[in-house]
Amino acid sequence: MGIAARYGVVLGTLLAVTAALQGCALLPGTRVDAANPQVVRNTDRPHATVYFIRPRTERTMAEADNELTIDLDHQRLLTLVKGEYTLARLKPGKFTLTVTSTTSMYIKTPKLHKIKRSRDFTFAAGKTYYIVMQMVNGEFRGVYNVPVQVEAMKARRIVKYLRAIGTAKDDPINPV
């Protein structure tokens, strides 16, 4: 087998592995879990449009940079990667959003911990909401994220350099 053929085999193998990994659900990435019963798939039905925004940070934050998981009333709603935003169309109602993140805590020795922070939100049909994952640096107590509702103008400023993912690509927030 000649050099060109060997390189072709290697390149073909790399492309196949890359394609397989891109389809793998275990890879990190921003995605809405359509199986959540509060997600409205038929947009003709009453729903609230809720954008979930995760700003970039001014520096790397180690484990705190990993994807966040966001639960709606104790059921997985989405995962969210730093520097991205997405939207979910949700049934109207009052819900508890819980954000789970991984961080290092220095109690006696550094250890990885999962930290959860929850807030209640009420979403009305026909309205648009912007929820920002606000990072809080608790120093030796670790870094965690809190879901905070912001006004449209602030959301427009925040998303200026962020990437729209999923249905947010079709319905992006227009930056200022």
C-alpha cells in the first residue's frame, strides 16, 4: 500500500470517528430536552418564549466552565454551554428553575462538587423572557450559577458576542 493510500485510510478513519462523536449524546453542548412535558412543540398552542443565556467570562474558570444543567420542576430542561444561548417555548405557569454546575471547593483539600441554585419564575402565554445564568464566585466555597431574569435591552447587550443554538438560530435575540 502506498503512502497516499495509507493517508487516505487514516483520513477516512478520522472522519468516521469525528462523525460518530458528533452524533454522540454524551458530548457537551447546548440542547433543549424536548421530552420535558413543559416544552411546547406545537407553536400554535399557548406558550411563553424563554431564552436561556450563558455569558462568557473574562477568564477561564476551570470546572466552572463546564456545561450547566437546568431543570424545570425537577425534570431536565436543557444543558447550556458558556458563550451560548438558546430558547425553549414553555407552557404558561409557575416553575422552579434549578441550575446545577460543577466546581472545586477548598475545604481541607480541593474536591469537585455539584452545586445547585434554584429560583421560581412565572411565565405567561405570549410573553418573552430572558434568563441569564449569573456566575457567582464564592472563592473557597466554589463557583455557582444563579438564574436571573433580565430585561430585553440587557439581554441584547449580553448576547452580542454569544452564539445562538437550536431554535434560537431561527429566532435570535437581535443584539444592540
